[in-house]
Amino acid sequence: MKEIELAKIIEQMVPQLYLLDHPIRPNWGTLLDLIINGRKFYYITYNTGRKGGPIRDLFEFIEENSRCFCELDLNSGELERKCVEREIAAKWLEIKTSISQREWGKILDHIGKMQNRTYENLPIVKNIIIDPEATGYLDFSEASEMKLIDVMGGSNYVYFIADKEFRIADYKEVSWNEISDKPDYSSVPNFLRPFTSVMKAGQVGIALTRTGDVIVYNEEPFNHDQMIISIRKGDITVYQGNMVKNLFRDVLKAAYNVACNLFDICWDISYRRHGALIVLVLDDDYERHIVNRESILGHSEAMGIRKHLAAAIERISLLNRGQIAGRNTFLELSSVDGAVILEPHTGQVKAFGSIIETAASVHGISGARTTAAESAISYENMQPIKISSDGDITLYRNITDLDTGEEITLKYKFY
């Protein structure tokens, strides 16, 4: 594996990093350099440099093991990538939990087996909470029991307790009165709220969804429930929740609570797998870039359901910390073709189903949602968030190299 290939793997795995071709002096963000097998690579991140607690430990692990990673030769670039991703993920899971890297390696093996299994031609769905203090009695991949195990623990309220060797220790159900509202911003999708509500300190949740996605999450002091890693479409992403939240805050030109609530709700949209385009607008001049002005709530050209439901939709607000007024209504609006237009200081919906005018500078791009997002960022008064139907989230930020005057569009893409 070449050094540049490892550098790209790191960019793909760590959401707050964007790999640069060469060092620059940007008007936004901070340069982070990583030494990979003796060669220096530069990333631009939001404002943390090498700070940020546990993530620094992961960077040091990567640097210390970069020679071994680069010397890995499996006669397959894809196998080498998966091997490196798994080692980095297992180390990050060790850093964030009380379970060792070796034990996580075994757990990831078991999860991989589950991802490849089916029950009556349907994917296996599973909710598991690992309790390091528990003692298990049966392996999840026990051949004689798989037909029973595979169909259990897949509903929204039933789950297995496993020990750190990934053996079944108990089988439980969440009751309605145990489910609590989110107390703060979270990177764990809302459909897992029943399980985060009953998790105890030190426990780790694992969800295997109907679309084959894997989410590993835990409870963090002061940050509440947060995703640690995700595995989607064969790619692993590692998360330090507060850093990705702050990436939203720094990239989006919005009020702090609005940006952080968008960090929260984007996970729900992503795991619904229907895609969305959210555009924050900095002034009313944005209207000239909307092709269908009837999509703008309260506009003189508004008609039909938008006109009659404008008052109800305008009650949506992302302004209160961790509490999104009209959350489910917002999710429904985001599924409509076109963009949801947001006021960045109040988080109120100004329009939905809006068609963004294609900018003259945007050409040769496949996909209407991508074309609209690229057009929006080219206009100085729009800040887009694109969520594809595959689930990946892309944040855009225009920056300038202060030495050369070069304009660069950063695209932070992650699952």
C-alpha cells in the first residue's frame, strides 16, 4: 500500500479531516499534519489542530503503525484497505470503551458474519448491548442455534445483552416508561432511542439495521449517547461526536444551536435512506436562485398545501439545545424532492421542495441533488448539506489560500 492510499483511508475514516494536495495558509480552519511512513501529509480540519483528547491517541497509533500498514501486501488493494480500516476501528473502539483492541477484533468478526447472513432471504437485524461485567453462555454464531438467534433481537424494543467476548448473557425488552427524550445533541439516530435510554455507564450498543448498516455507540460524560463507529457499504467511519458536531458548527454559517441540531437530525435522515438537501440561506436574496418560487412559504406565489400549511410548518425550530420543535415534520419535509430552505439564526423552515437554479460554473456533475448542492455553495448566500439516498452526508465550505488567493471548495463527506 502506498502512503497516499493510507492518507486517503484516514480522510475517509475520520470525518473532520480533509486531505490537501499541498499545505496552504487558509482563511478558515487549521492544518493538521500526519507522518505516514516517513512522509508528511496535510489535512485541514475545523479548528482543533492536534488537540481533541482521544482522537490524538488514534492519530499517534496510525503514525506509529503506518510502516506496517504500508508494507501490508495481500495482492488486493481492497483487502488491504479493509484490513487497515478494521485495525484503526478496533483501536478507536479500545480508546473509547473498556474493551481491548483484541476483543474488538473478535467482535467485528462476529458482526461481519451477521452482515452476511440472511433469514428467509432477508438481512439479519440485531440490537445488542455489550456489558463488560456480564458473563455470557452462548456464541451468536453457534451453528445449532443460529436459526433461533437470527430472528430474535431485531425489533425496536427487544435486545440481547452480550459479554465482551460477544457471547449471549441475557435477552431483554425495553418498556415504554423507560424511554426518555434526548437530553442533548446526539449522533445516534432516533430509532435507537429505546436502547440508549436503558444503557448504563460502561455499556456499548451495537445495531445491525435492515439496510445492513452497523452502528456502535455508547454513553459519554457530558456528550450523552454518541456514535463510535459506523460500517456502511463496507466502509468504516470513526466518530468523536463532539468534534463532528463542532465541524457542523464551524462549517455552517448558523446559530450554534441550529448547527448542532442539524448535526443531530442529519443522522435520522441519513439512516432513513431517502436522501435530502438542506440549504441555509444568509439573506432574502436567495429567492432569485429558486426556480419554483411557489415553494417558498408565505411568498405571494405560494399555492396549494404549502399555502395552507405554512403556519404549521413555520413552527418547526432548531433553536433550542437538543430539542427540535417539529422534528418528525422536518423529517417528512426533507423527503420531498428538492431542498428544504432554512433560516440559519432561528432554524425555521422558509421553503421546502425548492429547486435550486443550476449555476453557470457547475457542469458535468451527475445527480440532481449533487448539482443543486454544488450550485448552492457557488452562491455566496447559501450553505448546503447534502444527504444522498445511500446515506452519506456532505458538508461544503468555501475557503481561500491567503498566499495564492486560490479558492477551494472543501467537501467533508462521511457516513
